Amino acid sequence: MYMKSKTILYFGLVEITFEVPECIFKNIKEQDNHIKAQAKEVKVRGNLKLIKSNHQFVKYDGKTNISVFGQMKYFKKGTSLYYIGEYLAECLLIEASHTLLVHAAALYNPDTKKSIILFGEKGAGKTTVALRLCIEHGYHLIGNDQIIFGLENGDLFTYAGTANFNIRRTATLSDDLLHKLFGSYFSSFPHSARISWDEKISVSAKELGVLTCHSPANVSKIYYIKTDKKQEGTLQQIWDDNLACLILNELLGRHISAQVSCFQSDEGNYFSAMPLIRYQQNNLVREKIVKTIFKKYNIYKIAADTSEKIVKEIVDEMNSE
């Protein structure tokens, strides 16, 4: 019933072997987060084993192995196991490569041959700003929503990311470019007096004719952006106060502290939090990256009432160098 040597390659860098029934593994293989870094070899390997039990729980052995206990009916679609494998892969990769998987956008500037990173909370306009930089100013997409970046010889590099744009219907109502590009995509959605925040579509960079970059790129600038209709004028400053430290530390630690992962069924039934994996070692990597950002790069905070104004600040600053 169980197959041997069933592996999934995460991020193009981590190989996880699944000890699961063949029918479940076939479903696991159909999942894909579309993050693929270019690499000459696999950096680390791990193992995930599914064990039949009347009780649902997860055990981590402190090394490279994780065991999932539970009833098969909760995991037969492969979705939950795929993302548990991704969490294991991510945590094993951090110490091995000094990189982090974070919620951000990253773009490659073909003129400078360097990359920029856009941080910001959900709804801050990262996707819209990234799209404008690509479509209107010729930047290449490294990643939108999630990116892998980290330290190499004391410098920050971007390596890979999700090459899809997740567009909310609400965003198309407040931005001319988004409405022009995606308004028709939502024509099949039911009309209602109140449009839900959850109404969204995913469109690949290829579908939009946006070029992508999958090679390591040295980071030149880091931005923390916010599109706010109530913002008067445009705010642009180096962000180096105590709030900047707190927010950056939290943003870079969401994955290693399992804040964005939990143990649940394929249908979303919550069982428990996930065990921490190599947290102390991985936290040291986070600390080094945060310190490097503030000592060597700075964070440029930009707030404006439209995405156009934020893009203008970024482009003007890049052109002035």
C-alpha cells in the first residue's frame, strides 16, 4: 500500500519524501505553490510519514522527520499533507541556506540588474504596485505574495517567489489599471450590494505578458508601502524607529514560528498548532537578516492615496541614483 522513494521538490531546493498510500501521494503531487529557485543541487532532505490513528496529532523528531497521525479520511486529498511538507521543507531550508520565505513582493530591474523588495500588510497595495512596475516600467517579477530572500556573503539576495497575481474584486473598483486588466474577469461573479474581500482571482505573470526572473539577484532597495485613500500627500522616509523594528521582526518570523501554518484536515478542520522546527537556529537567521537590513540597507516607507504615486516615488528614486 505504501510506496518508497516518493518525493516532492519544494522551492527547487528541498526534497521531502512522503511515506503515504499511493493514492494520496498522487493527490499530493498535484499541489504546487509555484516557487522554484534555480539550484544546481538539492540543499536538504526531509521525511513525512502518515500513520493511521483514531487521534489526530503531529510529531517532529528534532531532526528532519515529521510524523502525521490521524484518520486517512482527513488527508486523502493530499492538500494538508502537501502544506505540512512545505512547512517542514521551509524550516529545514532556513538554516541550510540562510534564507526566509516571507509575505512580500520582489521585482528585478533589468537596468540595474538588481532587485527591490516590497513589504506591507494585506491590502497595502503590494500587488498593484508590483503590476505597475512590471507593466508600465519594464520590471521583471521575482515573486508576488511570497518570496524567498536571504543572506549571501553579507549581502541580501532574492531567489524566487510566486509568479501569480492574486487580484481582489474590491481592488479593481479603486484602481484604474486593475479595472482595465481584470474587470472582465469578475463579470461571471454574482452581483451583490456588498462585494466580499474574499472574491479574488489568480492570474499568472505569463498570462499578462509580464517577464519573470528566477535567478539570484542582489537587493538594492527595500520598501514598506501602504496605499491609503485617507493619506494626504505622499509620505516618503527612511523607516528606522522602534515600530519598524517590531514590524519587520514580526514579518520575517511568521513562518518560522508557525503563525501561518496549522495542523488541519484537507477540508479545513482545525486539529492543533504545528510543532516548531529548528526554531532557535532559524531565529538566528532571522536576527541576522533584520540586523543587516537596518545596518546596510534601510527600509524606505512610502504611503500615498494611490498606487501611481507610490510607483512614482520608487521610479524617481531609482532614476536618481
